[in-house]
Amino acid sequence: MYDFIIVGAGIVGLSVGLAIHEKNPGSKIVLIDKEKEVASHQTGHNSGVIHSGIYYKPGSYKALFARQGSRSMTEFCREHQIEHDICGKVIVAANEAEIPHLENLYQRGLQNELSITRLTKEELLEKEPHVNGVGAIHVPMAGIVNYRKVSEKMAEILTDNNGEIKLSKEVRTIEEGKDEVVVETDRETIRGRYLINCAGLQSDRIANMTGYHVDMKIVPFRGEYYKLKEDKKVLVNNLIYPVPNPDFPFLGVHFTRMIGGAVDVGPNAVLSLKREGYRKTDFHLKDFAEVVTYPGFWKIASKYMKEGMGEMMRSFSKKKFVENVQVLMPAIQEADLVPADAGVRAQALTSDGELVDDFFIVNGKRSIHVCNAPSPAATASLEIGKEVVRKIPSDHFERSKQFS
């Protein structure tokens, strides 16, 4: 019998495993994932940004864990010699109408205890000479990394310390009893004393399977990207973001220099018709039916109808997408962009039509469920792991010590 069963071998599940091992090195830990490799979904399709926490409500998990996580993630990469670059980013006001929103964001960053700087147009052009902007915020602690590489190192550390990772095993049922949790997969039965749900795009279903019907559903949004052609990468030095639209819950199209030198442009955010749907043609009847029969979806769809239609138009029209890109980078033309891999964001939505704006962790009797962990969860993963461990009753660690 295992002391801890973790469902989901993305970066959050792996970080929870590391945090448990650090708390009690004798704990018997197993991670279960239905895919053939770790970090197969949100983690492996991540933009690779080490976020600062500037956007998030002061005092929230996201603000706190992103700020702390940017440091702990950087330290992890240094310790394990994982390539990364704390290159900084600029958040740009394209016109005078955006200056008040830029100032609000700057004040939020100060509330979140970030060492950030306001830039004039001239100072912005010194950092990013090809950007169209009237002012900006410089966020020096932002960086880039390959989170799949980070996850592979985490998996290596766990397995080197008697942790197990069982891949290609899909969870079918979970029974949370008085003394144990029994997980039936499509291949074997796994028993443990405690369960942690880090299943990302499937986290609400795993919670429901365990008997916890939280008032939320994961609604998948696909982030569609292009890459700059090789000869146009010189237009972008590091990370360039627009001032977020206060009427829309996504950050807008931005420019991200990746580890390896590529420059991604995007995302264009649209509803995915499959929870793990990375292509426009991907469709899953059950996933689609769950969304369109969920009252919260129609409430949020009506609330963001105008912005959502704009995203849909840009999804099917490269010309429209480029017009949006040219607001910040006028030199870019249609021919300069080639399609890149998409990602899917697991966004929790309440039945009232409200986006769950923070990481959301639910305590069960012999389980904990991380039910909402979209961006900046990769940045914050080590801190999320520590928080999950803080929420596990201490007697579970005492028992694992007795049996180790």
C-alpha cells in the first residue's frame, strides 16, 4: 500500500510529490497518469514563461505563489542545471487610452511587492526597438524555461528516491474509504492511505469520481500560436505583452522568446471542443456536451460575446490575427508568421458563469483536490506543492513514518 497516490503527472503533481518527499523522505509515493509521458498536457504545451505575479489580485494564491514561485523555480533550475533565462518583459500601452490601465497594473504590481519600473516611450524603444507603444512597465524578474525539461528532472528526482510513476494507466473509479483510498485504473488496482488530485484538465472529473461535487466545471480554452520566421526573430528581444483588456479574462496576443531561440506569437483564445483538443478539428462528444449543457458556460458566453467573437474571427482568419499583432508590432506581415503548436488551458467555471480566478484546492476526508490550476501554475508549481502538503493532516505523515 502507498502512503500517497497522486493523480496527474504534470508539473503540479510532480511538485506535490517532491514536497511530500521533502516533508517525509520515507513516504511511499506513486503518481498515476493516463499518458505515456509526464507533462503531456498543460505543462508540455506551456509557453515557457516564468511569471512574476503582476496581474493577480493582491493576497491571492496566484499573486503570492507566482512571486515566490518565480524565485523557487529559478533556484530549482540553477541547482539542476536546467537552461533558463531571467530576461525580463515589457507590458506595453499601445496608445494613450491604455495608459490608465497600465497605471492600474503598475500599482497592482507594487501591491504585490514586485520591483518593477515604468518606462517612457523612449525607454521602451531602448529595450524593444520595433514595438509600437507610448509607455510600458518593465518586469525584470520574468523569464523563460522549458517546463517539460523541468518536469522530467522532477520525475527523475522522485524515482531516484523510491517514488513510482505509473504511466499509460487511466483512472476509472476511486473509492475513498475509512482507512484507505482505492483507485481502479484500466490496468490495475492501486491502494493508498491518501490521494491528491492534480489532474489538470480532468481535475473536476477526478473530484467527482472521489465523491466531491464542487460547483465548477473545467472548460477548455485552446490557445492558438504562430511562430516568427527565422529572419524576423530579430524584431523581438525578449517578452512583449500588451496591457490586458480589462473586459476579457485573458492576457491578449504577446511575443515570447522561447528557450532555443524561437519566438512565439499568441495566443488566440477560443473554446476547445475537446478537453485535450490541440487542433481546430479536435472534437469529443462528451466534452462538448458537458460544456454546452452547463448553465455557467452560456452566462459567460453572453458576458464576453463581443470579445469571444473577435477571438473566433482571428482563429479562422490569419489576416485578422495579424491586424491584432500589428497593434504592437507594425512591421510584422502575414508571411512572417507560421503556425505553431497550440495549448489548452483548463479553466474552472462556476454554474453562475464566473471564472474561478484563483488556484482552488478542495479538502476531502482522505484526499485533496487541486481543482483550478491554470497559468501561472507552472511558475507556481513548487509553491502549490508546498501548500498542498501544508493541507495534508499531520497524522498521515506520522503513519507513513511508522510504515517506512
